[in-house]
Amino acid sequence: MPEIDIEIGGRTFQVACQQGEEHYLQAAAKMLDDEAAVLAAQIGRIPEARMLLMAGLMLADKTAGMQDKLREAEDAMAEKEAELAQLRDAPAPEPERIEVPVVPTAVTDTLAEIAARAEALAETVDGKAAG
């Protein structure tokens, strides 16, 4: 079991860990050291046990806040997954029938005849106006 030296609040500690977990231990020690640095800047020099306790409590507070946010995100994600599953399982909507009005042939023929008469009348009027 390897032992590594970690520094927290300007003090060095020798800590044992499982083989291959040295990186995680150093990362955790860095987080604790960062909190201890904040305490030292605010309070000054304090006893080792109190510094470690307070730094640990500060980290625990941050962790609790992150756990709450994670729980909220997981709940929101579960809600969205349930909504997605419901949409996937829902039956396809019934096809909608759309009727397009069609003008009967008789009406178009009648309109064409009226247009032809209107053009003939316009030519007659133009002829009389010119002459």
C-alpha cells in the first residue's frame, strides 16, 4: 500500500492509499488544502485539528449543495424521459382528411363563356368609340 505526502494548510501529512488511487487522494487533498487556504486567509493561523475540521465541513457543505442540484437534475431528467416514453408509446394520430374544393366543369365553362362575351362587348365598345 503506497504512502504519499500531501500538504494541507501548509502542513505535510503522510497518508496511505490503495495502489492506483494516488491521483484521487492528491486531488482530494488539493480540495481540502484550497479550503484550508481560505480559512487561513480569513482567520489566520488556527490549530491543525480545527483547521481540518472546518475545511472538511466547508467541503461537506459544498458537496451537500451539489448533491441537491444533482438530485434536482436527475428528477428533471426522469420527468423528461417519462414524457419522451409517453410520446413514443402514444398511438399515431389519425390521418386528417382534407377536402380540396373542386370547381365543377359546368361552372368553369360558364365563366369562360361570360369572359368571351365580355371581351366581345369590349371590342364593340372600342370599335364604336374609335369610329
